[in-house]
Amino acid sequence: MSYDLKAETISISGHGGDRIEAYLAQPLGAGPYGGVVVIHHLPGYDEGMKEKARRFAAAGYIACLPNLYSREAPGADPDDAAAAARAQGGVPDERLVGDVDGAAKHIKSLSTANGKVATIGYCSGGRQSFLAACSLKLDAAVDCYGAFVVGTPPEGMGLRATPLVHMVKDLSCPLLGLFGADDQHPSPAEVAELEMALSEAGKTYEFHTYPGASHAFFEVSRPSYRHDAATDGWEKIFAFFSQYLS
């Protein structure tokens, strides 16, 4: 079923009470609908990420995409904003959690919300989706090839990201992980290490790794796009959300 939707740029309260920009896409109708906080990739708050938010709304979810680079470069082109954020080492973890919490609270404040919220993130957002799920009370989380949940950025990358695997014990909800077998960040070995930690901690999780896919296989505008992996990945995401956000 596909829902009619509306999408708009709004302002929400983020970490520390800061007002930050966000993109809200929601189905038309009374609901109630589950909510999804969409965490953008390292390239930033761009049209591709907004299209993903609209896709969730068309599927019957309230989607909120916070602009994590609002403070570094308000109103800037996504590429310029991403460069400004990268120059500062990326988004600090504490601030990320506060911004995601603000987006989740905004979703829950809407009259059409059912009170359940998940996160989904791509690339750096995959790591941040895991971080949010270990720091906040969520109903589900999806990690799409999130780098540095295990391991650290190589020298020269400029990111100040630390491993998060030690936080597995604090994971508050079921986790879906979607990865490429040819990816280097995270590598298959890093994915296996995370899976072992989740298993040992008794957490509910579901991992899928796609042969022939590397990083960013969901991104239709990039050479890394892999149709079969992305199509199956979307099916897995919607089945997961149907199970935990209804």
C-alpha cells in the first residue's frame, strides 16, 4: 500500500535545546503511524536522503530527517556543509544523540503518531543509528553499512569516531544490519565481530551481507549502487519496521 504524503522543512529542538533544521515527511490521514528518525550519511542532508524520508512516508511511517550539520553551516549547500563538518572531525557523539532524541520527540508529539520510533542510518549514519539505539529508548534500529562501530578511521580520513562495540550491552531494541561483502568500512571481519558481541550479549538482531556490494549500495546516484542488494535491503527494512513499529 502506498500513502499520499506531505513533506516540509521544519525546525526542531536538538541537543542542548538548539533549534536545528529537519525534513519531515508523513502520510496523510489519521494514522496512527510509527515513526522513523532518518540519520543522513556523511555527504550530508541532501536530496537523496530527503527522498528516503519520503519513501518511508509513502510506506506509512512518519519520517524525520534532522540536519546534523545545521550548526556548522546553516543553509549551506550539502557538500559545503559536509566539508565543514568533516573539518571539525564529524558530528560529536553526544550531540548526535541529542539531535536524534529531539527528532524522536517531535515525531511522538504529532497527533498521528503511535508512540513507536525507530532509527535508520546510512554510512556514518549507520554507526550513529547504533549509537542512538544504545543511548536512547527506541523500538527498532537499522544500521546500513555503518563504519567504525568496530574499529577506528584510518589516518588521514579526518574523522574523530571511536568504536562503539562496547555499548552492545546497552542496546535498547532489535537491530537490523545491512552490509556489503566488498566493503572495507565496515569490513566483513568487523561485521562478524559486532555480530559476535550482539550474540554474546543476548540481543535481538538480524544481519544480511550482500555479495558483490560495497559501501553505499543504496545510493542510486552513485557508482556504488547495486540494484539487487538495494531492492532486497528495502524489503528487509520494511518487513523489520512492520514487525516492530506497528
